[in-house]
Amino acid sequence: MTEVVSKSQSSEHDYDAVVVGAGIAGLYAVYKLREMGLRVRGIEAAPAVGGTWYWNCYPGARVDSQSYIYQYWFSDELIQEWDWQERFPPQAEVERYLNFVADKFELRDNFAFETRVTSADWDNDAQCWLIGTDQGESLSSRYFISCTGMLSEPKTPHFPGKESFQGTVVHTARYPREGLDLKGKRVGVIGSGATGIQLIQTIASEVEHLTVFQRSASYGVAMRNDQFDDAARDHWRSKSAELQEKVNNSFVGFDYSFENGSWYDHTPEQRQHVLEEKWQEGSLSMWVGTYPEMFTDEAVNEEISCFVRDKIRARINDPAIADRVIPTTHGFGTYRVPLENGYYDVYNRDNVELVDVKSAPIESFTAKGLQTSEKEYPLDVIIMATGFNAGTGSLARMNIRGREGLSLTDEWNKDIRTTLGLQVHGFPNLFTVAGPLAPSAAFCNMTTCLQQQVNWVTDCIAYLRAEQVKSIEPTEAKQDEWVDHHDEVANATLLAATQSWYTGANIEGKPSRLISYIGGVNEYHRICDEVQASGYEGFTKI
Ligand code: NAP
């Protein structure tokens, strides 16, 4: 331990690093910092590890990335020991994996569970963070690293009359761990994004009656989910070095990229062939492995959207229902594309009803169910699959104050600005893994981007300690440079105009900006490496 951090040994509440979150990023960050010899404390609101995969235990929750790239790369032993069961594992399997990691590397002892950070104040004289928790603790730490995930703060619409409803109301991200008995019940699901789709397709056959309250339709891609045997596992294990290299150098952190060249270099027959081939793969390669022009060129996007609309239409018996389930107000891929596994087929069932709440919005709860502007729907259980206050939500809740009392919440209420999504001007030694304006915010296979970001942060901390630098913070000019670049890339795409959590449009009053960097994971890594190699040029070091 260097002199710079020797203050950290002065009391049991003084740490070199505090990491918030025991999900994919938090576990890895704690592991790495501990390996570097730092006194590190993890803080987690849940009673157990898992992060997203702890909280989102609703029926049908499943990862849309293939298991063999949705994993840690830092330990070959771990890669050899863990047996993935499926191509796209369910929530319980990913949660088991993260528990396995926590056990194997003895990470639990470094965490305080069932604890929330309630304040974090930068002490400029001591050059450290003073951190308060809801357990009444006060900690000090040189570095404050948030690994709270992009989608942690559930968005729950406030329809009046909730207290009068006699049934059960839950949000998918706070689904009861013991489950809910939905058999024989009249269930209403609000929301038909990636979460709603997984939930609806899973519970439709179990419930007595399912009412789907849909405001916007989603383009789902039919998932091809293979079960893995030992031979399949051996195959993917033997490729792990190659896969790691591939995902880190790809456009969105997957083992596929836009490898077909330009749309305009292909004949209509070739394009059809590529789209059909990608569709048959049954993965997100249909989204981020066809043609790059899909994101920038309206005409190309419309042709690909038509291809997907036809696929959806073929699944639904009633053309009138198909018309409502097929998206027309946004183009394919301009918003997160969910994989689906029987979703569209549920609309062929007699016990499923689709209610369009765009034309007739939900107005209130009643004692018996939900009231739209047209009629009342009697329900026993209401499940909100209504999404999240993405990116900024969980950070805003921690009441983070930087130099001269600057409030991160207030700053981001005005304008969401970061440097590489990793640091914020005015907040020394705050590192925001999965923060806004990085690919990890939405446009990446999460394990790829989270590991790269944790590596960047821990390399930066190693540098600061070696150079006896107490704090680091981007200059305003450096931050402006990154935000300008981010905006330039974002505004050249069709994504910047979507009305979704991608642009903050799902939260009233949230400043509008594409939350995720869309210049490519490969390009982002190059820029991060360049910053590091330059000795953090454009950053103030004290
Ligand atoms: P979401 O995409 O934001 O969808 C929320 C849904 O709720 C939308 O259909 C929205 O309609 C609707 N909604 C919100 N407020 C409403 C209101 N007042 N009245 C009626 N409808 C309302 O949230 P999500 O489905 O939870 O997905 C969020 C993200 O989580 C995904 O994009 C994905 O990145 C991630 N995710 C990943 C996986 C996976 O890997 N397999 C699974 C699930 C989720 P509008 O669109 O009209 O606002």
C-alpha cells in the first residue's frame, strides 16, 4: 500500500475503495481491487449477490446474449468449471453462476448486504469520499465506484387509486422471490417491452385470463434456444480465447458484427438471403449483424422492418390483432430488440386479450382492477412490466455530492453529461461503471462492456497509486469533447429519435439524449485505451 492511501488504514470504516452493487460489475470490481491489495468494501441493497439477476426474477426472465459470451473471462479455471445448460440461460441459471463466482472467489465477506448508500460527499481536504448508508454507517473511501447497473431503478407509473385495489400489484423488477400463484387468476400485464414479452409468453398458459395493456408494440425476434450437452460446452470452452478477442473488437460486444458489407452493395436477392439467414440464427444478430445502414438510413430500415413485420404477421391468426401487435411507429432496431419464445402465439389463445392503451390510456386503479378511458378491466393480479429510469436512476438515488457540494442528481436533471460514461467533471474519484454515454448503457453485451470498464477503472486506480496521485477528474473541456463526440455519433442514427428509455423519453422531465454511446464497442475501447496510454490527458490529477 502506498503512502497516498495510508489514511485508509486508520479505522475500520476507512477504505481505499467502496463499490456499490453485487452484480456482474460489482463482483468483478471487488475481486480485482482486492487482488490489487486495496481495502475494499462492497455495498449491496439486496440480501444476496446477483444485481439485475437477483431482482428480475419474474416468470420467463432470460438473458438475450448467448451464455458462452455472457461470462467472465478473468479466470480460465472458472470457464472450465462452470457448465452452461442452455444457449440463452434463464434468470435462475445466471443467478446461480454469479453465486458460484462469489463462492469460488470468496467475495461475499467483502460485501455488506441489505445496505443502501444514502449519501456520498467528496471531502476535498481529505481527498476522499464520505459515504453514508441506511444502516447508519459512515465510511470514508479514496475511490467510490458505482456498479449499480443501467436498469436498476424500476419505473412505476402512478395511476391513482392503488390503495383501493383489492388484488396484488407487483413490478417485474421487484417480483416476489417466492413467486406468485397465478393459476386460475385474472392477470393484467402493463407493458410489452423486452420484459413484458418474456413474462406474457410464460404466464399465458397458466393464468385463467390474461389482459395485456399495450401502449407501444415491440419487434421481437424468434429465439433459437439450444440445450447444451458436454460436447457443446467443450466446443465453446475451446473457443473462449477467440470469443473474448472477438467480442472486445466487435460493434456491440457480441461474437457477431456487421459482416455483410453495405446494403447497397447487395442485390435484393442477396439482402433477402442475409436477412433470412440472420433470422434463422434466432439471436440478436438479426439486430446487430445484418447491415449497418439499418441504424442510419430510413429506406433501409423500412425494408428490414417490413421483413420482420411479415414474420410477426405470419404468427398471428387474427389480422386485426396482428395490426395492433406489429409496430409501425418506429423502425426495427431503433430501440432494444427483444428475443421472444412464443410471444406472438399467445394472441391466438382464447384466454388472452390485447388492450390498446395508447388510444384508451389507463386512468386509475379501481377496487376490482384497472380503469382505462374506455372501460374497467376486473383483475386479481396486476404486473407492471413498465421498465426503468435507466442509467441515471440508481445514481441519482444515492445523493452524490462532488466538489463544492455539487449534486450529481441536480446536474443530471439539467443535462446528462459524463466522460466516457466512466467519470463526471466535478466528481473526483467517482467511477460510474455502466454510466450514461458509454456502450454499456444499452448498446453492448453487458458482460463485455462491464469487464472492460472495470478493467479501465482498476488500471486507472493502479496508475494513481503508482504515481502517488490522490484524485482524478476529467476537465470540463475533456467532458465536452466526449459529449460532443457522443452526440455527433448518436445524432447520425435513427436511434436518437426513439421515444423510449434509450433517449430518456419514458421518464417525464428527463433530459433527452441517447443514453448509450453508439460509435461501437471496438471504437470505445480504442478511445479508452488511448486515454489510459496518454497518462489520462485531459484529466485533473492532484
Ligand atoms: P421498457 O422497454 O421500457 O418497456 C416498458 C413497457 O411499459 C413499454 O411497453 C411501455 O410503453 C410500457 N409502459 C410504461 N409506462 C406505461 C404506462 N403508464 N401505461 C402503459 N404502458 C406503459 O422496459 P422493459 O421491458 O423492462 O425493458 C427494459 C430493458 O431491459 C430492455 O430494453 C432490455 O435492455 C432489458 N431487458 C433485457 C432482457 C434480456 O436480456 N433478456 C430482458 C428484459 C429486459 P411505451 O413504450 O409506450 O412507453
